[in-house]
Amino acid sequence: MGDDRGNVDPPVLAFQTLWVREHNRLAEELAREHPDWDDEALFQEARKWNIALQQRVCFYEYMPALGIRLSPPYAGYNASVNPSIDTFFSSVSYRYGHFEINDVILRIDDSGREVPQGHLMLMQAYFNPNVSLSAGIEPVLRGLTTNVQGMVEPRFASAVQNFLFGLPELTDDAYYFENKANGAFTDEEIALIKGTPLRTVMLRNTAIKVLPDDIWRVDPGSPWPVEAVCPADANTSADAPAAALQTVSLAGGRYSLGWKFVDVSGSEHVEFTVDELVSAGEYATFRTHGILMAIAFCILMPAAFLANRLKGAHFLRDSPQLIKGCFLAHILLNVSAVALAAAAFALPLTRARDVRYSEVPYGHGRLGVAVLALLFLQAIYPWLRPAPSPLTPLRRAWEVLHTTLGRAILVMGLVNVALGIHIINQVFNGSVRFFATLAAVPLASLALVGSVVDRLSSQSAAAAASSSSGGAAHANGGSDMGADEDVKGVFVQ
């Protein structure tokens, strides 16, 4: 790279190379679409798209991965906004990245193993592109997706203690890709940019064939080894060999990886707290919220409907104990769904305190409040309904209201679950496949069981009607007309 900073270390050089390749790919694509454009027009248009993709990666992937929620969403360019950054904030945030750096740069092949050239010591690769690219950029990029970031603590890795730079230049958002006022992109082009994550850029500009769906978080269940490089402490020599381990710090502390907590200790103990120790960040909070809601509305409530339908099945008419069991299961499943939905509703409010349901996109928050209110209304139904007997018109009206309200809640809940899946994918780049499977498989299974119950119930009723009509026909001397009349009588009854 012409700029020394582009050669500073393997990850920086790998990403510089990645974005140069993306620029060239865009230019070639534009040249095919616009053969009449000159070099300058192709360069500027490709440059514009490349910058937009980098902005998208920053604000839609990297910052959410750190648990930074951008609120309110970008609403358009405002020339009156002061773009300057507080000195204290810029100083702290600029050093934040240096805390994350490890002494070893992992280089991984497509099978998740160390490449033949081996991993890189950062101190040996600084400002040395020949060493940094000795195995290409692909192993470095793969390694970045599997290496747990360094612990943010009052110490740098030994390789970066003496390599610090100045503050970034002052810029504004006039050329931000979502700023429609500058006329750089159409709505369709903005949507295309927003739908292009860094993972896609890496796959289409390198020889990499396999990457995790979420390259920003290390999955403890990954088939590839999950490794972290321990930083130096008071007892570690600056030039001592560094080992890649399953833990984070030789000096001590606590970190979370997905749902898994790991405690490590060594020559000293360090407590890391941010208000309180948050297990897996904001994404984990909303992921748990989504899982609980999916269980409530895609498993428990449909199962409660199935239990109620089974209670009225014709083939159970002579089994009062089974009917009673179905009724109790209907109640228990509904109560469990209400409790789980209430817990899921409260979770974001307690763990992510800046969440306001009215600001959640697509009306997801408001619809959730409405569904929860109706759920609690259903929960108090047994204490408000008229007595089961005698079966008065008022009692019948209450039963119709209860059934109608239950169906409405289920439909609204399923719609809101679908909205939630879309939001967690858009905001956190969460796995649509996981949530779609969690929601669709139980629903499809319960729907299939419900169809079987309905069919068996119909067959049982038809068999009972046939048996009754046969007995009546025999009593009338075997007359076919008598049998037909009796069958009609049974169905009317």
C-alpha cells in the first residue's frame, strides 16, 4: 500500500486488499453495464459504492456487534449538526481498538486448521507486507473470524505498546451512503448496499469458500477451534512466545462467549465490570427474547389449541378422564405461554434499559404490548366468566368471546414473531434460519397432528352414525328408505 498505515499489520493490510479488490470488481461490473463510460466515471462510481459498503459494515455490523445501538435511526442529512467529536470520547474510543489486538495473528485454512506457513507473531509482521501476505489474505480473514478479541483492560498486548498513532481527521456525514440529499444513491441502491454484509464482500473477492454466518461473534459450538491469545502480564517477557489457548487472559478475569462463561486466573486477579457483567451483550438479550416469544407463540399456544380440539374429539366422548386431562393441559399450556411471554417482554426492558417499545421498527413493540395485554385478559377469564351450568346465553357469549380472543392473540403473536425475526436479522444480522426453524417446525408438526385429530374425529363420528343407522334399519325390517331416514336423523341430532 502507498500509505504506510495500510501496511501496519496483517489484518489492516488484508482488509485494504479486500476493499481494493471490491473496488476493481465494481469497476469491471460497471464497465460491462456502461461501456460508454470513461475511466474517471468508472473510478468515481466504483469508489462511491465501495465507500458506501464500508459505511454499511461499520454502522450495521461492527457497531451492533459491540452492543452499540444507534438510536434514533438515520433520518437524513442535517447540515446544522456539529460533526465534531468530544476529545475525551475520541481518545478513549481510538484506544479501544488497541486493547482488542492480540500478539498472534491466526491464519486458518478452509478446514479450520492452521495453514502450513503457521500463525504470525504481530511484532514480526508490523509494516512488513511480504510477511503479512506470505500465505495470502484468506487465512488472515478466516483467522479473524475465529479469534476471540483481546480483553479490554488497562494493558495493551506487548506487540502494540509502542505503536500508537494520532487522532482521526474531522469528517461529517455528507457523503454517508444513506444520505439521500447528496444524490449519490437511489433507494434501490441504498437497499442493495444495506443488504451486502462484510461476509459477502470477503467471499466474492477472495478464494474463501466457507465462513460463519455471523463473522462478528465466535460461536462456541463451531466445528473450528475457538482460540484466544493471552496478553502479556508482569511476569511475561515482551519477546516470549505466545500460545493460542481456549481462555483469554493469563492474568485473570471473566469473559463470556455466547452463553458460556469462562473464569481464568493467574498471577493476579482483575474484575471487569460495565455497570454489571453482561453475559453476552445486547444481541444475546434480544436473541433470548426472540427464543422465548417463539416458544410461547409457536409451541405452547398452538399446543394449547390442539389440546382443546382433542378435548372435543368424537373418539374421546367415552373417556371422561382423558377429556379432563386435555382440558387441564389446555389451561397449563396457556398459563405457561402467558408466563413465558411476560418474561420475554420484560427481558429487553431490564437488560437493555434504553429500549423504548414505541421506537422498535415495524410496530413490533406496540403490537407486542397489545398482545401481552390481551394475554393477561385471557388469563383472568376463569375468574370473570359465568358459571358453566346452567348453559345460559351469557355463558355461550363468554365462550365465543374467549375462543375468538384466543385465536386473535395467536395470529397477532405469530405476526409479531415474524416481525421480530426480520428485525433481529436486520439490526443484529442474526440467523434467520435458526429462528425460522424454531418457529416453523413446531407449528407445522402441531398443524399436522391437528389434521390427524380432525380426521380421526370425523371417522369416529361417521362410524357411530353408520352403526346407529344400521340398528334403526334392522328395527324397520331392513328397509333402505328407513335406514336413510335414520341416518339423516342421527346427523340432525
